[in-house]
Amino acid sequence: MKKRTVATFDFDGTITRKDTLLEFIKFVKGAPALYGGLLWHAPLLVAYKLRMYPNWKVKQKFFSHFFKGMSYDEFCRWGECFADTVDQMIKHSVFQKLLQHQRQGDTVYIVSASVKEWILPWARKSGISHVIATEVEVDDQGRLTGRFSSRNCYGQEKVNRFLAEEPRRESYWLYAYGDSRGDRYMLDLADRAIWCKKM
């Protein structure tokens, strides 16, 4: 029996040219608020760059600073509006690869450490129904707590979440597209790994 083909794409830096967390914050809160937040969290960001502080903690603190207390419905509306901005950040060489997989009838996934609510609207518009990403926590009043309800979808967690969706690894041929050390585990899992840093 012929194996089906599955293709996974990282989002930030692979499909897009920019970090969408920062661009989404700027889109919702404005550039001055973004730069003020970066300055406020500078010690944590330096510690992360020196690998003294974990990625997920820095990201959650940064996310909480801007979005804790926002209603989930409003957050989702901002995600819908952001889809057109994502279009302006696309790496067209990588997007053409994605479209090629779609034309061939392959199953396409976005597997990203970014937050699902600002990836999914763009993905749906682009004909991609499978998105694996970091999930936000919502309280009983329908407001963001500032925490994540899933583990940060980064590194090994990308593989864990993907295999939960596609557990029969022997039944498909896997392409993986990525651009950073956070994608290394996903690229190692693939039959064909494509490094997109310079694409």
C-alpha cells in the first residue's frame, strides 16, 4: 500500500519572515506598548538568550503582560483581523512549497510555538485545517489568565503534539520545514527535513 505524505511547517521564521508574537502585540497594542514591554522584560530576554531561563517562562510572562484579563472573544477577533497582516509577512518561497503539497493532496500541518488564535484564521484562509500550536488558558469569566493551557509547543513538544495527531508513523512519508533550534526535533523526525533559514 502506498504511503500518504504529510508535511509540517513551522510558522515564525519559516512561513513568515517575522516573529508573529511581537507583530501581533504591535498590531493589538501599538508599537510604543510593544517596545515598552520589551524594555520592561529586558533582563528576562537576556537570561533567555544566555540559556539561563526557559523559553516557555519568558514567553508566558511576556504574553501575560499584554493580554491577561482580555476577554477571549475579543482576543479571537483580533486574531481574525491579524490574518491580513500575516499575508504581508509571508516567505513566498516557502509558501509555494506549502501550496505544492496541497496541490499534490498531501496532509499539511502548521506546528508552531506561537498561539493558535492568531495562526488559525490565516491558516483557514490558506486552506490549512491542521494547526498545532500553544493554547491559551481562559478563566470562568471568559477572560485570558495570561497563562498557557498547553505546554509551549516548542522543541520536543512539537513532536509530542504532532505524534498525538499522527501516531502511525510507519504509514506516511514526512516532510518537515523549519528554521530554528526549536524545530530540530521535528526535523529529526522527518524523512525529508528542509531548512528554511535562507529561503
